Amino acid sequence: QVHLVESGGGRVEPGGSLTLSCVASRPLATSEQMAWYRQVPGKERDIVASITHDGIKGYVGAVKGRFAISRDIATNTVYLQMNDLTSEDTGIYFCNASIEGQFTWGQGLQDTVSA
């Protein structure tokens, strides 16, 4: 089984930036999709960004133009660059790997945006 280890969470002031990293314990298959989810207080965990092995990216509308997902195939790493952060971005961020309906999750990182 694959293990996902996240790093880079923390506290940032409104308007600031933060980069999250997720390292997989093995290379990802060609058909395996990587994604970032987040869970904000009082809401369900929801996807915010995704990327395929071929580099096709998708974003939820709330983060378009502010967040950027990328992937380094050689190091089995996926990143989430978050810019122009607001308090509404506060939550726990989870790295995810999926293939044929099977999901694997990272441990989760707290991202707090406050003055």
C-alpha cells in the first residue's frame, strides 16, 4: 500500500502564501490521480485541486487563480501552492491518491489564516 506524508502546514496572515507538500512512498501509476482536499469547520471534507499523471489540473471555483497544484513524478511528490489566502481558507488539508475508486489519504495539515 502507498503512504502519503504531508508537510508545510501552519499559520499565515491574510493575503499571505503557503506551500504544502505530499510525498508518496512509491511511484504513482499512470492512471492514478493526486489531489488536495480540505475540511473547514462545520463542513464536510471537499476537494480543492487535482492533477493527473499527464499534468491535467482541476480546481474548485473558490480557489481558481489563487491555488496551484503541481506534481514531480521523479520524487513522487505533489505540491499545493496557496496564494492570497483569506480566513475562509482555514482548515485541515489532506493529500489524496486515487485509482479506480480506491482512496489513500495523507495525515492532514492544519492551515490557519488569521491576523
